[in-house]
Amino acid sequence: MAFCFSKPDKKDLLAESRERIEDNERMLAVCRELAEDDSELEQKVARVHDTVKYMTPSASASGMQCDKKIFALAGDLKIALTKGRDRDLAHAESILRDIEVATVERNSYCD
């Protein structure tokens, strides 16, 4: 007896991708607010925020994984910015570089 598994519709996948992009954008908007005390760091967060905000939705599973990775990294960035000590701010810059790499990877999966 064969089972019929339906593949998710491309329209549904794109809608989910849009939601993930919005979630990432919201998280990075919070990080942008937290980084206002340091103008150089705030500019870097703003650049990453704008990159994520204007991403093209993707229906690929790999793109979805990258979106999840960006969200997790943005959460780590928020924690580092909340602590605010010098060591944590250096860690925040490292996380920003990781987010930049993840966005480049994510953009390679756009349809």
C-alpha cells in the first residue's frame, strides 16, 4: 500500500519565508536600538538589519535553514549587546560578521 505525501506548495513556502524574514528583521531592529550607544557598532548593525529587511523570500529548504541560523545569531547578538561590557561588544562584532556570512549564504538560495 502506497502512501501519498503532499509536497508543500511553493506559495506556502514563500509565505513562511516572508514570516521568517520579518522575524529576523524585528530581532535586528531591537539589536539596532540596543547598539545606539556605540555609533560604529550601530552602523554595522544597521547595515545588517537593512540587508535582512530587504531579502528576497526563498522556497528552498536550505534558505529556510539559513533564516533560522540568522535568527539564532540575532538572538546571540541581542544578548551580547544587552550585557554591554567591552568583551561582550567585541563578541557582538564577531556575531555580526557571522550574520553577514549567513546572509550571503542565504541570498545564494533565492529563487
